[in-house]
Amino acid sequence: MKQAPRKIITPRPKLTIDIPEGMAPVEFFNSPANLKNLAEENGLFRTGEDLLMYRKLLGHSTEFDTSIILDTSRRILDPLGRPVRRDQMKRQQKKVWEQMTQIVCDYMLEKYPDPEEHLILCGEASLDSTWPLNKPGVPSIRMIHNHFMVFPMRQLEEGEEANPADPNLTDSGHNSMFLLSLSDVYHEFLEVLDLQILTPISSTDCALALTGYPQGLPSWELKGGAERLKDRYFWYEYEQILRGFLDFYRTFFSMVATGEPKVPAGANFASQVDDVLLGNNQFLRVARDLREKVIIDPGFANDIRWRPAYKQILYRDDRGRLIVTISQNSVGNAITELLGIVVERVEDPEAYKKCEPALIGRLLEVRERLVEAKLGTVINGPVWPGGVYKAM
């Protein structure tokens, strides 16, 4: 079978809430009214730390698909004032976030033990709060979220080949900076992280045989497998990778913005920024070239995300290893596209209805584990009153 990115079609139901006339979808999706409806209609579980697990109506997979967001919409009405990165979360929020992530990942790995049969993915992303609300491609819910999903490999194999130049697969052209122009220095900078549980691994070695993705990104194998997800030190190392990425991103785009090579205030690895990044002529040249492009190309300038925006994923590769990688998050990207999977979500209530009972059944199973861990309280949506699926 030819190695290539894949495009699949995923049915979705009709949305249960109407967008007010004259209001752009991205403006409405960020409104407290919509987020209240999301929790009431599709919420599964909520913790005292404002962490909300819910069923994804605009999901990527009908096999298993759920998200956990830090839902601060009831406390912070300004969408631009909400936390969008893990480093902005409070200590207790992060602790519970990690516990929930570990429990959901454990469930997916137990339920789908064979990497030849299913692709398992846990993807965390920041949704940059500095973009205008009406900017095309802006993520719909402006809060940090963790997205858990499972794809049958047969579905991916039967999917049509995606266009490698698809804007989603290329970060709208921006990933060429990281993967082509800056690949060597990007790898070198993240290699300075002192990690014990996560071991660097070639992205070629851990790429999916079907798609060839992720391409060229720094990657780490989780030694010890799923059991290590219960180790608090793993989560410390997972965050160190994010902190290193943030330093790289801030240093680069600060240079693009101001033309001045300097260590960002509050850098996590200031000496490495100075030595590895600001001492690298290629890094400085690419930043200056991009600065010139921003000045002369208004369309390109409008796509830049000036504040750090990332996708950090944990996935199971073809050999059953758990792999961590991290990338920037640009226009229109979805977590799946980091692994070479483009998902077209099509409104098809009848097709979705056939998948819905089994999908919700699995979501309720994993919710029960969160209940047993005493992390929060259940939410009984309209189609699962009392924790039992009921067709509407």
C-alpha cells in the first residue's frame, strides 16, 4: 500500500443550537451561551477545577472521540482572557488534568490493544487567545483542550490519499520553517532537555507506515509504556518539552516581530536560548527573511500566530510504542493532521445515528472510571439520562 496522508469522511449529527442571524460562527462558538449548551447537551463529566469532559458533536472519529477542556467560560466571560496553555493552569488543575488524561489513555489502550487494528491518539493543543475572533481558521472553542480519539486502521487504509499540499497538513505553509529551514536547530535546541523517562527517537523510526507522519518533528519514546503514565515524573518531563517549545517559539517570533535577537523575558532555558538559538546564523537568517515577508505580504502576515500556539501529542505507533511529539499550531490545523490524517466532517444524521449508541457506550464506560477515581461529578445529557443511552 502506498505511503501517503489519508483523507476520511466522518458523519456528524445536526447541531442542536442555532447561530443567531448576523453572528459569525467563530463568534458564537466562543460565547458563554454556546459553551453552556455544550455542557448541558453533550457534557459527560465535570470536576471542581472547571475541567469538562464532553462528547464531540463535530468529532473526528465515530469509534471513540471525546475532549476535556478547561471550561472557564462561566468565570471569565472575555474569550480572550481565558487560559489557553498548560503553563497557565493552576497546580491543582494540572494535577487533575494529568489524572484524567492517564485514565482515558489507559481505557483506550485496554480497549484497543492491537496497533495493527487501531490508531490511538491523545492530542493537547493551545487555542491562541490573541487572534481576532473573526479570523478565518480560528479554533471554535478558545480554551486549552485535550482530544482523545481512536481510528480503525482499516478506515484509514480505505481513505483516499490526501493532497500533501493541503493547508492543514502544511500549517498553511508555516511548517516549512520548522521542518525545513529550522529543523536542525529545532532538534538541537530540544535535545538539551534533561529527560529520563522520555527518550529521543527518530521521527522516521516512529512515523506511521501508512501515512509517513509525523514528518521531521522532534519525537520521544515513553520508556516503560502505559504504566509510566501514572508516574508524576512523566508529566514533569512532558511539560519540559512544552517549555522548551515555548522558548523556541517566543525567541523566533520575537525576532520576526522586532528584528532584535534577544532572550525572551521569563525564558525557561535562557542559557540554551542564548547559546543554541541566538548563536545560530541559520536561525537568525530565517527569522529576518520571514520578517521581510511579513512586511511585504499582508495575506501571509495575517496568518502569523505571534503568541505561542502548540500541538503536543501522545500516540501509539505501529510497533505499539507510546510516542510524544510537538509542533506549532497554525491556521486550520487539527490534531489528526499531525499524523497525516485529514478528516472531513459531514452532516449526516442517519449515518451518525448508526454509530451513536456504541460511541456513547464507550464514553460512558470511560466516564465510570473517572467516577471511581472520585475526580468529579457526572453530567446526564439528553441522550444518556442516568448514564444509559436513549435515542432522541
